[in-house]
Amino acid sequence: MFSKKFEDTLMIIAEKVDENKYLNSVKDSFTVFMPFVIAGSFAVLLNSVLCSPKTGLAQWIPWLSNLSVAFTAMNFATLGIMSIPVIFLIAMNLAKHDKNPEYITGVVAVASYCSVIPEVVTITVDSVTGKAAGIPSAALGAQGLFVGMLLTIVIVRLFSKLTKINAIKIKMPPSVPVGITTSFNTLIPIMVTLVTASVAGALFHLATGVYINEFVYQVLQAPLEIVFQSPAGILAIVIFSQLFWFLGIHGGLVISPIRNPLMAVAIAANIAAAANGQVPDQAVTYGFWMNFVVAGGAGMIFSLILAIFMFSKREDHRMIAKLGLGPAIFNISEPVVFGLPLVLNPTFAIPFIFNSGIACAIALFFTKIGFMPCNIVDVPFGVPLILGAFIGHGWQGTVVQIISIAVAVVTWIPFVLMANKEAEKEVMKKAAEAEEV
């Protein structure tokens, strides 16, 4: 009874997430932006490999150091201002759902965000500190993500309601091109939305003494980052994701609206730390997830395939393992998850739900003791095992990934043997039934 209720609860949660336009918009926006995050992190790698006079080819070809500014600019254009394109994408996705002008809504959201963040920066020249016109990098980068997402949802809702009011639309003759008509129809809603955002931001600053982006970061985003990077927090998310996989629902997609923004913040923080000569300390990034949490597929499916090859006597399982081997090397688990199947399979439930958590704990342990560095280069989905760990975390990452895979193989073995016994019992049962007939 409890199992059925728990299963029904998870199904309801998955359905609610899938139907929620705000969570879907956030998920889709980060899916679109993820290649830019990876490109920005690779800019740091190229800077180090090519342009650094200490670690790169510039040791022998000094001219290459001139290209450092290019890769620094590339990193800034992707990660340094990530809040702006993410806000734009979320607003566009929401506008598409509400059947509003997508590009105009995106620009309105970005303009509204820029109207509530600081327009001055503190600078120090010759030991003299003063103010200058400019936008702080924290407001444009990772620290602005959560306030940007929340503000975008509010702004888009307001703008959407205003665009539905015919009385404030400026009517144009039918002969006027559609683009011009749309611009005039949305002029007053744009004005009202921007005035509302600007005045609200100014009043908030007057009342509290801090800007709204600084406030939201302190009370919401920073605590979430701490929880997400803690062993208990990330392990809970990993196991929660695997519970959905066990029900046949893509767990990664369910948790991505919360997970992906925090991962983007983490890789940006690591890159900023490295750029300032500090040691990166944010362990859980997108690259960490790909290389250690779902190495070989969600639930450590590559390890299951190895266990089946070594110990399974079931031809059906061995056939599925052969089909799933190639995809698993590239972290694709669906052929085995749905072919074996692992979905709602009580025999394999325990390792399927907990193996990714065990692998995550192993990687966190080696990170905490200082053996494996936190990555500053995120690898995209589909990079094969070993290579992805090496690119993201160096040779230490490769060692830790191999250890995680080996531990997961050991964890899968008892359940593979259990499946053998179940198959034997089934054969004996059918033989007995045949004799009775």
C-alpha cells in the first residue's frame, strides 16, 4: 500500500513538472544555453593550453599569449553575462506558451532586469576608491540567475495581461505591415511594464538599502548553492532523480529546472576562482554530473552491462547488454533501462535507484580530500567514458571514474545472480507445468 502511494505521488510530481509552463520554460532555456556554458568553459581550457606562459604553448611560442584576450572575451560573452541570454530565452519560451510576441517579450524582460540592478560600480585607482557608471559583473553573471528567472516570470505575466487589454492598444490601419502593427500594439504595455519594474526596483532600494538582485542572491540563491553543493543535498537530488527513472520517467528532465541553474552557477564560480588565482571549490557541475553521477548512463548502466557479461546466464539479458554497450559508453542508458527492463523491476530496484548516489559520494570524497580537482571545463553530453573525465578533471578524474564504475559493478553483481536464480525457477516451474499436462 505504501509503495503504491509513493509511486503515485512521484507520478503526480512528474506530471505537474511536465505541465508547469514556468518550470518547462526554465528547463528548455537552460537546454538551449548549455552549449554556450560548455563553450565558455572550453575558452578557459584554450587560454591555459595555448596562451599561458606557464602552462601553455606560449612557453615556446610567446606570440600566442596575445590571443589570451580573445579567449577571455569568449568566456565573458558566454559565462560572464549568462543572466542576460537566459532571461531572454525564458521570456521567449513563456511568450510562446502564452501566444505573445516572443522577441518583444524577451527584450522587455531583459530591459526590466537591467532597470532594477545597479548602474554604478566601485573602482579603485591609485588607492582612491570611487564610483563609476557601469553594471557590476555579479549582476550580469551567475549571481543574477535566480533573481533574473523570478523577475522574468513576474514581468512576462504582467506584460502578457497588458497585451490582452484592447483598450490600450494603438490601432493601426489594415494596410500597415504586421511588424509595425505589433510594435504599436505593444507600445503602451511595454511602457507600463518598464515603468512598473523601474519604480519597483527604485523603491526596493530606497526601502532596504540594497538592490533586489543582491537581496535575492543573499536570501535565496546563496543558500540554495550551499545546499546543492553539500553531500546530503546533492545525494538527495540524485536519488530523487533515480526514483523517477525507476518509474520510467526521465529523472534528469524532471529535476533539471532546479539542477541546471545551480550547475551553471557552480562552473562560473570555479572559472572565476581559477582566473583570480584561487582554487575552485564547487564540486557539483554539469561535467561532474556527466562524468560521475551518470557515468555509463543514469544508474551506472555501463557497470550493469559489465556485470551481466561476467555473471549473467540469461541469454535475454546478455543480448540486451550487447545492444546497450555502445550507447552506454556515451552515457546513454535507455536501451538497457527500457529493454531489460529496469523500469518497475523489483529485482534491480535497489542498485538502479542508489548506484548513482554511491558513485556521486565516491567522487565527492575524492574531491573533498583534495585528490580530484573541481573542474573548470564542462564536457557536453555524449563524450565517451574516460575521455570526458580526463578533459574535465584530469587524470585524477579518470582514476575516480574507473573506481566508481568498478564499485558499481560489484554492487550490481548480487542482483545479476539473483536474476539468474529467478530465471532458473521460472524454467523449473514451466517444466513442472508441462509434466502435469
